[in-house]
Amino acid sequence: MKGKALLILLITAFVCFSCKNSTKKNSEFVFPVADSVPVGEAEKLSAEAIAEISKNISSPVEIANLLQVMAVPFSPDYLASTINPNQQATAFAKALSLGILGADLGYLNMYEKTGSSLDILSSIKKLAEGIRVGQFFDFETIKRLSLNKSNLDSLLFLSIDSYDKIDKYLRDNDRGQLSALMIIGVWIEGQYLATQVVREYPDSMLRDRIGEQKIILNDLIMLASPYCSKDSEFNSLCRNLQDIKETYRDIKITYTIGEPVSVEKDGALIVTQTETSKVDMTKEQLASIIDVTKNIRNKLIIK
């Protein structure tokens, strides 16, 4: 599949869900029940948290890659087509929508529906300009590559690179709340895609990836918590994230460290630590996650 070599280099939540907790694992690690993070700690660590979480989930193509591995057919019904960039009145709405549409752009590109992505590209351009980061989004080049399917690798790289630059610029210029919103938007849309697909195409691997989002969700809540009292929009979003978290409360994730694997690459020996995870999640718990994700995501895209 085109783009596979590039995608192997991209480590994100739904493909390889490493996070800060991984450094605390011994031979076995069980995700704690009391997993809340004090607001004071979130404020102190917010910049570090944004950088770390961004590395894990800011790529908007990973869910689409996983769906392709599962041979799930493309569906336009999954797209957030109701988002109108002209109706996003606040910086909050623009940044959150920018993340949501970024995930949709990755979904379209991975399925080579590049000709259909022009409307979303136009919306992304307007949203990026609306929060003064349009200079990092090379619309004309991405548009040209979208019309030429033979350049899918370049299109994927440029799309991801644009989002990475926007994220870094926002964080470096004391606009971390907008970076956080963009990251949360990507995650919510990716979670929506995953849960809608698993509802129609039950698959144990995808089911486990959804269960493992309990870890990333905790980081996202820490990321958003310094801004929860900023205004009514942030307060509502924080409550939405807590609603999703509540559906994960009784889900257990157990990690077991395996034997290190040694691989020679470019004349050097690279040792990689292996691990396996076990997700204890009932059908009822999964159904609750699917329902709450759909309800919250749809509220965010329908104004």
C-alpha cells in the first residue's frame, strides 16, 4: 500500500499507544483506577504534556491506516461534512474544527479519495487563516497533490508536516490552548471513526485499540484542565471529556513486558523492548463508549 513506509515512522495513539505511563511499567502494569490528575499538576506540566501528547496523536492518518489493514470499505458517512468554516465564530471553534477536519483529511487521503478532499482542504485553509496559522498550510501544493494520486506519499507528508508546524507554532507563541484544542479535535474524530467502524465491522484488534484510549484520554483531560474555567466553550468540552472518561472507568488494561528484540539496522544493533496488553472490556462497556463518543462528536460538528 502506498504510504506504508511513511506510516511506519508515525507513532500515534491507535497504532502504537506509548505514553508517559510506559516509563513506570515493570514486568506488569495495571492502569490505576484512581487516574485523575490534580489541576495544579496539569497547569505545571501542560507545556510538556502538549508536546508529548502531540507526538502520539497529532497525525491525522493513523486511524485510516488501521481501517485499511482491516479492509474496511471507505464511507463518506463518517466525515464531519456539516462543519462550515464560515460559521465557526470563535478561535475555540476554529481550532477544534481544524483538528476534526484534519482527521477527515487523513481518512480521505489514505483511501485515495484525494479528489473528494478539496472541500475539506478549503475549509481547513479558512480555519487555519482564522486563527492566524494559515502560513503553515501549503494549500496550493496540497491541492495539486490531491489531484495527482501518484504523489500520495508526498501528500501525506505535507499534510502531516503542516499540522506539526501549526502545533509547534501555537505552543511556542503562548497559544497552547489552541494547540490543545486541535489535538483534542483529532482524537475525538479518530475515536468516532474507530467506534463507528467497530460497530459495523466487529474486530478484536480495533476493539482493543479503542479500550486502550483510556490512557490517552487521561492525558487529554490533563491537557485541557488548565483551560476548563477559561470560558463556557472550554468548560463544556471538559465536561464532554469527563463524560467519555466515565464510560472507561471500569475498563482494565494490563501490560506485560516481553523479551527484548534485537535487530540490525544500518550496521547498528537496535534493541527494542516488546510488550503485550490485555484489555478487559465488556460488550456493554464498548457500547457505552460508542454511544457517548457519537453524541459528543455530533454535538461538536453540528452548530
